[in-house]
Amino acid sequence: PDPFSIMFSLESAPLWAAGTIFVLVAAVFLGPVIRSSDSIMAIISHDRGSIFESYDSKFEGKPEASTLSHDDKACTDEYYKIATDFYEYGWGQSFHFAPRRRSETREASIARLEHLIALKLGLKDGMKVGDLGMGVGGPLRSVVGFCGATVTGVTINQYQVERAKRHTRPLSQWMKDRCHYVQGDFTEIVPKVFEPGSLDAV
């Protein structure tokens, strides 16, 4: 069967089944790309069957809003356990878009936007900065390399912290000293993650 017809038939499948089928289709049709791509290898090796089932079960039927509201943190965490590898495969290490100039690559436009933000914030070596919602730390590392500030990224998802650390391992010690990653909840960020007044910019 045509791989695209397989993908379009997933709309009616439970989330865990759809994700499993996506990985199998990717494994069959992407061949050598899979073997050479860290993000694809993460998709294949990351065991998420039980995560799919748990996440999917929260949306079976019509649960009361009060039930979901008590479980927002766990639900968000499970979502990013499922989605992070797919985000990396599709977008790279920076989970955002940027306006592009005519002759500019997508990667160059993203780096330019990240550097522009660093310039607008006046970031420089010696400053302490927070990156809230860091993903796997792509923008954080880009900003550190550009201006030399020490940046601590925060995400609710521990798997994203692990991915960020993995991406930092091959970098220079200078970069490692300035790139920090923490799992944390934005609603409790002070004082659990940052002490009051400890950052120069966010």
C-alpha cells in the first residue's frame, strides 16, 4: 500500500496505535536516513507504547473539566514524551519558526531570529538568563554561542532535559559551562528553580 494512504488512515486510530504505525512506516520507507539521523533513532528506540495508551485514555469519552484540570501537568509531560522526537525530526533542535529572506535557509533564518532576540535583550558574557519552555535547548545553545551569557533552560518534561544534555555533550567546555537544563513547573518557578532576583533576563 501507498505510505501516504497509510498515514491518512491514522485519523481514526488511537494515539498509541497511530504513533506505532508512524514509526513502522518511517522504518520501512526512510531506510538509510533513519540509520544516520539521531532524531529518528530516538523515535525508534524511545519506548512510548504505555505513554501513548495513558495519554490517549485521558481523552476517551468526555471527562469532566475538573478531572482534566487536576492532571494538566502529567498530561503535558506525557504529550512531550510522545512528541519531542517527532518535533526534532521535523524542525531540528529549535522548535520555532522565523521570517525568511529570499536567499536564506530555514536554519539560517532561525539562528538570525535567536541572535536578534539576544541583541534586543542586551545579553552578554557574564549575564544569567532563563529560557522558559526550552524544548531540547536549541535556541538556548544558539544564544550562548552568540553572546556568551549563561542560560538555564526550563521545561516541564524530563525527557527534553535528557535530549538537551545529549546535544550538549559534544560541545566545547566553554559551552557546557554556560548551558544548563532543569525540569520545572512554571507555576512554581520561584523559588524552586530560580531564586528571586537571580536572573538578568528571561
